[in-house]
Amino acid sequence: MERRSFLKASAALGCAATVTGCKTSSDDANVNPPEPPVTDEVQSWSACLVNCGSNCPVKVFSRDGVITRVEADNETTDEYGYNHQIRACARGRSLKQRTYAPDRLKTPMKRIGKRGEGKFVPISWDEAASTVASELARITNEFGNRSILKLYGSGAYYGFASSSCFNRLLNLNGGFLNIYGNYSWAQQTEAAAATWAGGSTNGSSMVCVEDSDLFLGIGYNPSEMRQSGSGEGYDFLQAIQKNPSIELIMVDPRYTDSMAGKEDSWHAIRPGTDAVFAEAIAYEMISSGWVAQNSKSFLDQYCVGYDRESLEKTKAEFEASADEAKLEYAKHIDVEENYHDYILGVGKFSEPKTAQWAATICGISESNIKSIAQKIMNARAPYIITGAGVNRHANGEQAMRACYMLPFLTGKVGQAGVNNGAIPVQGGMRKSAMSGLSNPVKESISFFTFSDAIERGHEMTARKDGLRGMEDLDTPLGHDVKAIFAINSNSLINQHSDSNGTHKILEDDTKCELIVVADCWMTPSARYADILLPDTSWLESNDLIDNSYATGLMGYLVAMKAAVDPMWECKSMYDMCGEIAKKMGVYGEYSEGKDEAAWLDQLYDGTLGQSTSADAIPPMPSTYQEAQEIGVFRSFNGTKRIALDSFINGGTPLGTPSGKVEIYSLSFAQKAAEWEFDADVKGDYITALPKYQQTWEGFDDDETTEEYPLQLMGFHTKGRTHSSYHNVPWLREAVEDAVWMNPQDAYARGLAQGDKVHVWSKRGTIELPVRITPRILPGVAGLGQGAWYQPDPSGRVGPSGHVVDIGGCINTLTRYQPSPVAKGNPQHTNRVQIAKA
Ligand SMILES: Nc1nc2c(c(=O)[nH]1)N[C@H]1C(S)=C(S)[C@@H](COP(=O)(O)OP(=O)(O)OC[C@H]3O[C@@H](n4cnc5c(=O)[nH]c(N)nc54)[C@H](O)[C@@H]3O)O[C@H]1N2
Ligand SMILES: Nc1nc2c(c(=O)[nH]1)N[C@H]1C(S)=C(S)[C@@H](COP(=O)(O)OP(=O)(O)OC[C@H]3O[C@@H](n4cnc5c(=O)[nH]c(N)nc54)[C@H](O)[C@@H]3O)O[C@H]1N2
Ligand code: SF4
Ligand SMILES: [Mo]
């Protein structure tokens, strides 16, 4: 039966979407007759606030203060459009198990054993708050505010009871060392800044795919990483369904769910070699004369650095300028170093980037590269998109920049149905938020370098370590990190690179002297706390939240209402910071005299009064309490945003030094000349042109290929959002944690399906089952990231010489090596060996 006629039939059976007790999934209802409504349950709206780009609303049912079940949004219609359902994925639907997980933190605790050992005793809130306040005061006096760091953490996208309560607290204490960048997009942010200076998420809306005739997705997997029933993944499906004649080409080492039969072709590429693939396509486009005939005038008008003439013109203009910054940039322009010559291997370059050359590196055949190039040239409106998996590599900045070149070479950016290469994160609706107050400390380190800053913060500089906010390139930060606040973060150990290495740094409590963790569960990072603060879960919270950052076209607000009272001794982040603020003597400034209810009223009123450039706020009742009864407010925005429209079609200059799209990046040229790199780290350098960089542990790193013959790449799995939801048994059953291997590699190692294997790198060993599947390229292993780091308590040592991680966390294998420009996380670049355990 077709889905739509099924739904009509089930509605006729009285299973209307609003009736309590009706299963939300049509498949379920297909086999089970509708249950009668359960009348003594109370329903309230809550939401899943995880970092997947959405914040799906969920309906929570409870009876006598106990949650009975959780359902996805089944209000409104399943017809895609202005009013469609915002259905939660399997994770959101499993929130009951997560809320009642046995490892919930129930009371404040203090550490009694060694750091990381996980030995704690319960303490009162009074003692917890006093200890945090007095330790904070001691460390501030002894080492200064720049020694205090709030770690990257994305576990809860609350509205008001969020981690920004800790910003208020720490700012009232004189501030803290800032972090810039994030684990998601560090390298691509720098690539986009260099190329068009407008962020790496300003791609043409997914709905523009309706107007395109060719979709080229490079490391783009919305069906697994944007799973919300209203998110980017759903927009993607809708767009390709509305445009069935579009050709869908996917380039990924794995056969993903975004393909699953919808693609016209899958091209399995070796991880970290996308720049080679892009360069070979450019070679076809340029050497065939296609660019000269079709897009040369576009490149001359809108871009800098395609050829020598373009660079000569820019250099002359800059040299004639009175602007000192431009004069400085002009010094670093090397006109020989232009894209045309680099790709064709002429002028100062000797290696043409032919498909034949590329095939041996990237693994896509010569004929397939040529055929993709031909399709790009033939396309009326190519939608080319490069996902963030490509950026999370050792050469992520350059790989992204290289792929970003393709749309510009077509000369069609700015036209309907055409993308600039970036992902299309769209705004949706916005709530007003509580201010985190301003931070008097102006210096910042890259989010990724926190572990380094514990050991050598005092000597870190802009030139070597990408420190920002200093007066010059060589003034050191002057402080080590002495206190860490890890708030809804598992990046202290689990999500950061090189868990075994990080363990060593954290274990020594004379280095970082205070670690405060606020979480709901005993995560691997929580085990490293000195003081552990138990937070209420989402289902115990009242808050006003929005759709988060990658909702796609459907925007929404959710007025959350606690389904059950805060359990055990748990306190919301607002209240726990309030307790600490009292001990610090700053409660008045912290709370501004308001309790939770007063803040929510104020934020609700502020949201109502907000005039956003995004969608209008839909009609909403006048009080927050009334809004909580309705729950969800939707606003669909089907506007087709075209990437770089205002620059190409509106004449507004870009924020790059030249005001144009920079194929040759003037800012990268300057950094290449000024920054200091590590000659011992292969690939640690910057070039003005987007060039393929061989890196440590890359495909062609001959130093490691023999000992570690397989490339290992992580991916964002359906079974978790990062490490969040790992402790939910349903999800562990539904999405197995196993390392993907191609049959060719597995059989050569004598492995059978499901065998327990050891995967090891220079940095550690993990133990988990193997999934033998043709869905991954030979020579490459794949592992869903986010499993919880768990060194074997028995101390058993693996082939790498480290205690075996029986949790199977990929970061036991990854390397801590900041990328050249962004100083970001190269967590998808790894070389490993695999054998039967
Ligand atoms: N190897 C490898 N590592 C990666 C990645 C990768 O691809 N490969 N991806 C990286 C990326 S893109 C990111 S964004 C980071 C994410 O790293 P994190 O931001 O650390 O994300 P999570 O692992 O989800 O951890 C969130 C934490 O918040 C806690 N939490 C959830 N809800 C609440 C709440 O209501 N209150 C409080 N106080 N705590 C709560 C969770 O229990 C969990 O400990 O990981 C990065 N790490
Ligand atoms: N289910 C789920 N959804 C999530 C998250 C999650 O943990 N789980 N995390 C959320 C967050 S914070 C973020 S930042 C995003 C991350 O979203 P992405 O960064 O897009 O996710 P990844 O899975 O790391 O990579 C996307 C694809 O790139 C492929 N890939 C990896 N390396 C390469 C390469 O070198 N070349 C090519 N061509 N492809 C490559 C992977 O196989 C994968 O299919 O996802 C968000 N959504
Ligand atoms: S994990 Fe993301 S898609 Fe799934 S329910 Fe939560 S917010 Fe929605
Ligand atoms: Mo992320």
C-alpha cells in the first residue's frame, strides 16, 4: 500500500494524529490495531537538544510523576510544506531510556581517587558550590583569568538554562580564556574565509536542487547526519524527489544512506584525497578549452588568481593602493603561482593534474573522473556540495578549498540551482537568549589546543599556535590552563583526539588543578572531574528553545514543559550556577533578581517582540504558560537562497582582501610567509593556492603505510550524536558499533563477519566487532565516532602497547595534531592495522 493512502485509511479508522495512544509510525500501525487512548497519562512537550543541527520536539507522556513513553511530533500533517511534522529520529524517541539510564548523575560528587579513575563520594550542593567558588578564587588569584577555560561542549542546546549560565558566572569572576572554532567546521571555516569570506555554511538552500540538473555530493551525507523529520536531510529527499531527472553523483569512501539506491553513481574515494579528485576535474575543464570558452570572463570578473594576468592585475592594484594592509598583501603575491599553471603543470609547475595521475592517488578511475568532469561541463545548473567530513582531515583546509574551486570553474555560481560548494545551513526561527555577559579577557586559543595549553599555554604564540587577540605574533599567552569547566561536553577526553595522550595530561592534577564537569550521566569525561555537578535532563526542564542551526526550511520554537520534577538532587544549570554565584557573592548580578519563571517570561516576551530578518514569528499566545500548552510553533521558509547572490548579482564586494572570490588566497599567502610550522610534521604548511597536501598518515604517507596499511576514517553514526545517546541500549542494538571493512581486506586477514578485532594505531588499541561490507572502499576502514572510551579495567595491553579500549572509541586511535591554518581537529586522518582479537 502506498504510504499516503495508508494514512488516509488509518485516519478513517479513528487514528487521527492528535489522539493519544496512537502509534506515530505508520509501519507500526500497519501491523497493530490502534490502541485505545490512555486517559490518565499527562502529556507535555519537550525536545531533543542534542547537537545534530535540529532540536526536534517530542511529546512526553507521564503518569504519577513517572515518564511512561515518548513520541515524535505527530501533530499537523505529514505533507511536506508550511505545516509539516517535525518528527524525531530514533534517538529522540529513545529519550525515556536515556532519562532513566542507570548511570544518571544523581547528586553532586567530589573525586577521591586519582584523576580519571572514576572514584567519587557524594557531597551536598553547599559543599560543591563552596569548593567551586573557593577554588576558582584561588586559581584566579594565583594564575589569573587567562588560566581559566570553558571547554567546547555541545551536548544541550537549551534556551536559557544553558551552559551560558557558566559564562555569566565566569565573567562575573573577571572572565576566562576564550576558544575560537569548533570540532565540526574548523578547517572549512578557514577555507571559506579564504575563498569568499562568508562562512562555510552559506550554500544555496537545499530547495534550489529542484532547479538543478546535476548534484555532486563530496563527503555529503544528510540522511545520516541531519535525521530530523524536518531537517536538511528531509529537504534533500524532497528536493531530489521533486526533480527526478537530476543526476545524483556521490563521492564518499562509504556507501551512505544518502545514496541507498537514490544515487546515479557512487565513487568511492580514498580519504583525504579529494583535492586530487578536484584538481583532475579542473584539469579536464581547463585543458579541453572549456573554461576559456565558457567561464573565463566569469573568472576574470569575480575571482582572483585563476591565471597570471589576474594576479598581475591584483598585485598592481594593491601596490598602487594607499591602504597599508593591501601593500602588505601585495608583497606576498607570486604571479607565477597561479591556478591555471598549477593545474596544467606549465610555467613554474611541471606536473599536470591529469585524471591518470589522480586515479592512482584518489582511487577513482581515470574514465570516471573524466566522465564526472564532462557532466559538470555539460550541466545547465550544477549543485556541487562538499560536506564537513572532508574538512575533518589533516589537510582539511586545502581539501575544502580545492573542492570549492569546482563551482567557480563552471562560471555559474549565482544562478538558479547552482551552489558555491558550501553546506546550506539555514536560519529558521530564533528565540531571545539570556546574555552570557561580556568577557574582559580578549585572548583566545583554538578550541582544539586546550590539552596543549594545559602543558605549554605559557609559551603559546600566534605565530606557532594560532593564538588570537595578542598584540603581535610572538607575545606568548603567558599562562597555562589551570581550571577547566566542561559543561555539557564530552570533549575533555572522548571527543578530543588521542584519548590515551589526553588521559596522561589530565591525570596529573598539578597541571590542570581544577576540573568541574556538569553533565547528566557518568560519561568518560565526567570521570575526570574533581567536582561533578548533576544537571536535570531535558525532560525535567522548562525552557524556550528554537530549531537549532541546521533545520532546513522548517523553523520552529518549542515551549518545553517539564514532564516530571527534577529527579534526585539534580539542578538545572541556571540553579547550580546560582548556588555557586551565592558563594562568590555575585548572586544579585548573576540572577538580576529573577528566578526561572521570571527569566522564561522575559525571554518569551523578547522572542515575541523580535523582528528577525528570517521568518516572521507565527501567531503565539501572550504568555509563556499558554505557549507551553500548545508546545510547538512552526514557520516554514521556502525561500530559495542562492549562494553569493549579493556579490554576483548585487555587486556587494566580499570580505576577502580583494573583495572577490580568491582562488589564490591573499590571506593564506601572508600566513604562509609569517607563521611558523613544524618541519617534522608532514603536511604542516600553508599555500596560497588550493593544493593537494600529502600529510602524515595520509593515503600516500610512505612512513606509515607498511606498519599501518589501512586508512581509518570516522563518520557520524545514526546510533548516536557524537557520544550522546551512547548509553541507550535500544540504540546500541539498532545501530551496531563495529568497524567497517571491505571483504577484500577482511578475508585477507582471515576475518569472518562479527569477529572481535583489534584496531590499532601508534596511539592506542580498540577492541570491537568487524562489519564486513562492500559499502566501504578496500584499503579503508570506517568507524562511527562517539563510542565511550573505556580502557580495560583488567589492564590488558593491546598490539599498540596501550591498555585496550574495550569501549571502542575512535579517539583512542586519532592523533592530536592541529591542522596548519585552523589549528583544528584532523580526526578522520588515521592509519591503522586490524587483526582478529
Ligand atoms: N574522532 C572524531 N571525534 C570527533 C568527531 C569526529 O567526527 N570524529 N566529531 C567532532 C564534532 S563535529 C563535535 S561537534 C564534537 C562533539 O563533542 P561534544 O560537544 O563533547 O558532544 P557529545 O559527545 O555529544 O557530548 C555532549 C555531552 O553533553 C552531555 N549532556 C547532554 N545533555 C545534557 C544536559 O542537558 N546537561 C548537561 N550538563 N550535559 C548534557 C552529554 O552527556 C555529553 O557528555 O565531537 C568531535 N569529535
Ligand atoms: N546521526 C548523527 N548526526 C549528526 C551528528 C552525529 O554525531 N550523529 N553530529 C552532528 C555534527 S555536530 C556535525 S559537525 C555533523 C557532521 O557532519 P559531517 O561532517 O558531514 O559528517 P561525517 O560523517 O564526519 O562526514 C560526512 C561524510 O563524509 C565522508 N568522508 C569522510 N572522510 C572523507 C573524505 O576524505 N572524502 C570524502 N569525499 N568523504 C569523506 C564520511 O564517510 C561521511 O559519509 O553531523 C551532525 N549530525
Ligand atoms: S538527534 Fe537530532 S534528529 Fe534525532 S531527535 Fe534529536 S534533534 Fe531530532
Ligand atoms: Mo560538530
